[in-house]
Amino acid sequence: MVNDKESLSNLRIEGSKTDKRKQSLYFPESMLQEIKEEAARLDRSLSWVVQRAWKISRLEIKKLPSVNEVEGGEDDDEG
């Protein structure tokens, strides 16, 4: 089941099993709701879903140009 300690407005995850510091990640409300629904459907935590999403998409993300490589340098929100 989804852990009740995971907030609606942010998600805290551990950097690694040995690193106990936590990091807050902020998502648009609609995106967070989708992640929560998938976590519930999969009977997994929000952290697990985000970590799997990163593992699946990281090679594609690494193909994106850096801000210094793009004219204008603005983030391009697609959703």
C-alpha cells in the first residue's frame, strides 16, 4: 500500500541505502496525483514509482540538450 507519510505536496526519498539524508522533490499537483494513482494500482510507494520511472527514462533524459546548448535556455514544459 502507499505509505501515508508521503505528502501530497512533496515526496521525500533516500539517496541510497547508506545515505540517510532526504531530498524533497516538488511535482505539479496533477502529476503527483497520477503518480499516486499508479503507486496505488501497483501497490508500491511513491518513491518506488519515481525511482522506476527514472531508471526507465534516464537514457532518454541524458539525450536532452543542456540549458547552455539550447537557444533561450528556458525549460520547456510539455504537460
